[in-house]
Amino acid sequence: MSDPVVIVGASLGGLRTAEALRRSGYAGPVTVFGDEPHAPYNRPPLSKDVLAGGEVTHAAVAFPQRAATADVLWRLGTRIGSADLERRRVRTADGEEVGYRALVVATGLRPKRLFPRTAALAGAFALRTLDDAGELSAALTPGTRVVIAGSGFVGCEVAATARQLGCEVTVVGSSGLPMLGPLGEALAEDLMERHEQRGVSFHMGTHVAEVIGRDLVEGVRLADGSELACQVLVEAIGSVHNTEWLSGNDVDADLGLRTDSAMRVLRVDGSPWPDVFAVGDVARFPNAIYGDTPASIEHWNIPTETAKRAGRVLALQLAGDPGLADAVAERFAPIPSFWSDQYDIRLLAYGLPALADRVELLAGRRGEDCVYGYFVGAELVGVCGIGMRSEVMRHRDEVSRYGQLPIGETD
Ligand SMILES: Cc1cc2nc3c(=O)[nH]c(=O)nc-3n(C[C@H](O)[C@H](O)[C@H](O)COP(=O)(O)OP(=O)(O)OC[C@H]3O[C@@H](n4cnc5c(N)ncnc54)[C@H](O)[C@@H]3O)c2cc1C
């Protein structure tokens, strides 16, 4: 039997790649390695309803397994420690070598920690996995003082959930406003006010300089000199790409694994490894909407879009299909999209608001349901709303045309 297609990472990107391979006609063996003990599951509820529900179970978040991938071999609880791309082999952390016909990297991200010691400190938590959510959920009891380091998506969502569970919540953020990058000033200010109205405190423009407590979190000292007592510290300060296991190979893994627009992993000289692909949060790829510069986009729809693309190209390649060259050359332009639920606040966005040089209220009112447009010059590069979903979605196509208009022309 021929070597399998090996997928490393048994989450959204890995699962969707296996499905795309089957849908595109590849019927050969597929082996998926995942270091978590769980079959693929959905992460967004981990900071929202699942965390708020008090009981965190795999059943509540598991992705349904489709019949087409029933014969995929899932090697869960098995970490890949290294790879040799020249010899087409991966090696598990236990030293088992597995040959592959093609390799798909779907290893995602892991949370950055504040200090090396906090990973082992009782009362300090990071949130990426189901097991993380189970541990954090048990600690969020009414009256618990919680400090959240980081005011991005995960920090704000955990703040809302912890507050709803009756915790005393303080958010510490290095920017001036929470979620400032993805929302822009007006909406970020509005969001902060809504959190404050529900009892969350903010210390913005500073960061946690020290954690107080030897074996157990007792509080934090901030860079501005103030001290906050707490029993729970949630570290939501960003993420690191899981690419160390590829070190020693000719790849560019700086800020995500660089690929071409067909999701083929690139060598440092820019030429593709024909049989190595990357999908999801770990991939840094060029999106035709935004020009040639590769970027990693860590939103939920991107693992699916990149997996569909990689699975199709790889299936054509494995079949020796003459359509491969055309498929590789096809325009790849997935529209980034994110949502975030905090209390009854439902944020939905398309595009990349962070690129904007100007923000305009398109509909509704600040403090109520509202939609903001994010512009580069006259072109809409992003749209984000609280509520008003149909109004947000109305602008989706326009956002996807960013960069397509000749300079000076608008529609
Ligand atoms: C708490 C939370 C809330 C979120 N909420 C939203 C939201 O509201 N909206 C939104 O758009 N996005 C949200 N996201 C982001 C979204 O979940 C991610 O974009 C998505 O999970 C990425 O999927 P992925 O398959 O690329 O990577 P991941 O889901 O990170 O999966 C990678 C898998 O690979 C495994 N792995 C890593 N290294 C190895 C190795 N060497 N060997 C074997 N296995 C390995 C990891 O353990 C993991 O299981 C949220 C994420 C989190 C954590």
C-alpha cells in the first residue's frame, strides 16, 4: 500500500482538509495526527456559551464526522515531534517514523504565556483547548476576582463570560482600548463602555509586569506600578504558531508558515514544496484581495477556505490530473470574517478593518445596534456591526472587491 497523506493537526483545518481530499476524488489512505486526545471540535464556544454553561464536554463542541471521511485514520493523543521534508517522513514524539505521500500542516496556534513560570502556576490559565476551558470553567465561581491580561477577542469574551458567572473582572490591555485593531477606535470605545456598564473594570495602556504569588496566583503588578489582587489570572496576550516541529527544514516559519496561494509550503527561496501544504491559523498565505503579501488570518472561516483549496489542489496532483496547473493558478481570495459574542452583544465583521485609514458609521447608532465601514481612501476594506447582521452582510461583496478597482474609481 502506498504511503498515506499525513495531516498534522486534528482540528478544524485538519478535518476540513480530509473532507476536501475525499470530495475532490482522492480515495487513498489519510492519517491525521493530533496531540490533543479529542476528535476535532469547535473552539469558539470555549470562551462563550460552553464556558458560561459550567459544564465543558467534548459532545457539546464536537464537529460531526461525515461518512466520506469514515476511513480516515485518526491518531489522537499523538504529537509529531519533527519532520524531514526531503525524505518525506514525520516522527512522533515517541520516535515512531511515518512516511508520507503528501503532508498537510494544520497545527494552528498556542497561547503566548506572560512568563515561563505562569504555565505551572495554580490560578493562571490560558484558553485554547477543551481541556483549558474545563479547568478555567471550574475556577470561575461567583465572587472570584479575575484579572484578564489581554484585551483582544479571547480576553473580551472571557471577561463577558466571567462577569456573567458573577466574577469580579478586571481587564489589563496594552492598547488604549479593547479590540482596538479589529474594531477601530469608535467601536472599541463603544464596546468598552458596554463592558463597563456591566461591571468590568479596565486598566488600559499598561501590562502585567509581574505575577504575585509563589505557587498560587495572589495578584498582579502592572507596569504603571499599580497592584491588583486576584485568585484567577487569564493570559490572553496573543498566540504562537505551532511550527517548531518543522525546524531544520527549508521553510519560512516566521510569523506563520509561508505558502503560495495554492497553500503549498514555500522554501526560503520562494519555490514550493510540491507535496507539503499548510492550512488554517498556522498558514501565512497571499490573499488576492490584499495583494501578494502573505499574511496569516486567524479567523474561523479561514481553516475551511484554505483546507478546501489545499485539498483540491493536492487531490489533482496525486491523480496526475492535467488540470493541476490551472487549479494552482486560480485566484484565491477568501474574505476574512469574524464574529464575537459578548453578553448579548453580537459582533460580525467581514474584510480586514485593521487596514483602514478611515472609519465611518454606516447605520444605526453608537451604543445601540450599529454598523461601521472601514475605508482605505474611498474603498471599503472592512465592515463590522453590533447586531444588524443583514446590513453587515449587505456590504460583504463590496469588501471582497477591495483592491480590484483602478485607482481613483469607486462604485
Ligand atoms: C477560545 C477561542 C475562541 C475563538 N472564537 C472565535 C470566534 O468567535 N470567531 C472566529 O472567527 N474565530 C474564533 N476563534 C478562532 C478559531 O477557533 C480558529 O481560527 C480555528 O480553531 C483554527 O483552526 P486550525 O485547525 O487552523 O487550528 P487549531 O484549531 O489551533 O488546531 C490545531 C491542532 O493541531 C494540534 N497540534 C499542534 N501541534 C501539533 C503537533 N506537533 N502534532 C500533533 N498535533 C499538533 C493542536 O493541539 C490543535 O489540536 C477562537 C479560538 C479560540 C481558541
